[in-house]
Amino acid sequence: MLRLVRVMCLVVLLVVVAPVTEAHDRLLEDFWIDLAPRVPPDPFEPEPNVARALEFLLDEARFIFSGMIYGLRFVFVPSDRARDLPETFELSAVHDIPWGDPRLDVFSTHRDGTLVHAKLRYRPAEHELVRLRGWSSTAVAAANGAGSSSIHLGPESRRLAIENAVKNAVREHLRTRHFNKPREATGLIAFEGAPRIYIDRGAYHARIAVKIRVENVRAYETF
């Protein structure tokens, strides 16, 4: 019930801009979702629901802000045709901002046709600010990546596009630092900000900047 009330309040905020001055200890990022991303529209798809779209954006913001503060753990196994090994990449959260956390709120929202835009804000606790400062250190490597995923998989496909972008950032980071392809690499990544997401040719495309800490690189055994 509380979750429904929170989402309905966001619908009201579609025409309201909160008069709040942003401070240095706040995270503020832009998010958007298209209520009708398919062209032509799918006749079997339910009518667009603004409240549901805003609920989706809140959840995406939780994912991004959690990834900016706590990071995400990765396990990457590059493909190897000679050994008949497929590529695998796993991302897992270190910690998630809980749904309904009062420190996550809406700074402003507006609608442009089928597009719903929202600026979402998170107020980190002191221990989270310490983590953010740690990730911003120049001693932590930076990487960029791009990834995509079909819009026909639904709005959840946006998450897959982001994960594919992270995978490509990790792959490129390893490629420039290890002459020989590793058997497996593990470590942590943190988002530097919200990804840039756009739709083109029936796919969600994501571009992301991350900070990366490689913890272990396992080499192939030689005989």
C-alpha cells in the first residue's frame, strides 16, 4: 500500500518541480522511459501506465545509485574457441538501497509525449560518502563501455544493455593490461554516473563510465 501511494505521488509530480537546492552530498541523475518504445506499437501490449513507468524508474535509480556507492562484483570468463569455452559475465550487487528508502526521492519530472523523464536524487549517509570518495580516487582505474539489448525483451532489457556495457568496459580494461587472455577475472566496478540510454533499430543501447578494481586474474595453466 505504501509503495502504491509513493508511486501515485510521483504521477502528481509530473507537472511539479521541487524547489530544492542541490548540495555536494547529494546524488542527482537523469532517468527516462518510453511508454511505447515499439514502432509500430504492439497491438497485444497493454496500455501505457505512467505510475508503473515511474515505479520502474525508481527501481532503476536504486540499481544505479547502489552501484555508484557500493559497486558491483563481477566474474568474467572470456570466450576461448580453442578450448571450446563460451564467454560468461556475472554481476552481483554488493548492497542494494532498499525500496522505499526516504533518502531516495524525486527532484523533478516531466512528460514529453510517450517519454517520461525524471531527475532522481539520493542523499548518501556519511559512511556512503566515504565509499564514494574512495571510488573517486585517481588510484582507481576508469573504463568506458557500450552495450545493447532488444527492446522486444521488455523494459527489463535496459538492465541487460547496461550489464553488456559494463562487460565490454571490463573486457577492454583487461585487454589493455594483460597480453595473454585470462582464464577468469574477478573484481568490483562502480558506476561514475547514470548510463546514457537510447533506442535505435529495435534495441536499447547503453553507454557507461565505470571505475574498476580487478581483484584476481586467473591465467590458463601451461604444460
